[in-house]
Amino acid sequence: MKRILLLFASILILSAVSAQSLSLKDKDGNDITGTTIDFLCTPADGYASFKLDVLNVAATVKNVKVKKIEINMLPSVEGLTICWLSCYPPFVFESPDAIAIEPNIICPNFEGDLAFVPNSLGTSTAKFVFFDVDNPNDSSFVIVNYNVGYVGRNDMLAKSIKVSNAYPNPASSMVYVDYKLPANTTNAKLKISNLLGTSVSNVDLTKNEGKAAVNVNDLKNGVYFYSIMINNSATVTRKFVVKR
């Protein structure tokens, strides 16, 4: 009986940990929660606006804020602005005010606006994390590659990378990821981040193929994300759970 109760409790804990109240949608209604998006920017414009909708799939009202994480900004970038209720200056990384989203209601008010030197080329990457202010662990994210001048570089790169699911999952002390990178790949690492997008661990990938080992003894129970980073740009992102 004790084993059954412990198993039932574990299932409840995992369900609570992995539950997400917010679903992120592109303007065509596709679910983009937890994905990496290649967003084409016209070089001559010097400006690009990435927009998405936030759906509250929970049964209660959620007071939602958004946080931006600038993973890689090119020198030609003049600023990345988040708009959530209002448009805030580039030095604001978390929206000061929350938007109350009713159950099963879509909030269409988010924009991530990138300003850059006209006719400059390259890719800048940012992560946008949406979270319930009353429970910050209840969050969802999307990674956006602002591709100025060309499309799909990171998408093609991601297709050439082989990455296993993290194991064991849930993990208690160590978690492992098998990977295979394209030949001659340099400046690659495995990045571990929490639900708010904060980096908690990094492992340099010095070989093009192998097994990355991450010590999670110092991490609290919860959901974490692991990303294959190449030249500071996320190419593949997946998640795992820490539970003891």
C-alpha cells in the first residue's frame, strides 16, 4: 500500500511540475510553445516585429508577465523591445505590468521588436518567457532567431544535428544527452536553463560526437531545458525533469 501511495504521490508531483497554463501560438494559430522559430527580417527595413498570441489553457485567471533573454545580439542590433500592455525600452528585460488572461482566452498583445542597422546581415537570437506572476514556475517560452537577410540557417543546422532525449528522465543526480554535430563544428555547448530561461549549467562540447554529462545535484526539483548552442545560438531545445 505504501508503494502505491508513493507512486501516486510521485505521479501527482510530476504532473504539477510539468503542467503549463500558457500556450504560445503564432499568428496562424500553430502551437510554438518551447520551439525555436526562424524569423526573416528584411535588411533594408532596419526593423522587424515578431508577434505571437498567448492562450490561457488553465481553469483560472492567470496574471502573465513576459521576460526576454538576449541569447545572442549582433553588434548591428540597436535594441530589442518587448511590448506587453506597453512597449518598453530595450533596457527593460521583464514587463513591469502583468496582463490578466481569462481561462481559454487568447491574448494577442505581444511583440518582440528588433531594431538594427539597415542593410546589416546576420542572426540575433532571443528567448521570450511568459509566466504566471503568482507561480513563476508555471511558464512557457519560445526562442526566436531574427534572421536578417536570409532564412532558415539555424533550421537547416538543427536538421543536421542529432540529439537524444535526456536520460534518465526524471533525473536525480546526473543527466546525459547523446549528440552528433556536423563536421568541423566549433564553439558548441550544451546549455541548461530553468523555466524562466536563466542559465544554470553549461557543458562545452569539444567533440563532434559523444555523450554530454550534467551534474544536477545542485538543482531544485522541477522542469529544465537543455539546448545545443552553436556560436551562442540555440539550435535544438528540449526539456527534462529533476526529481528526488
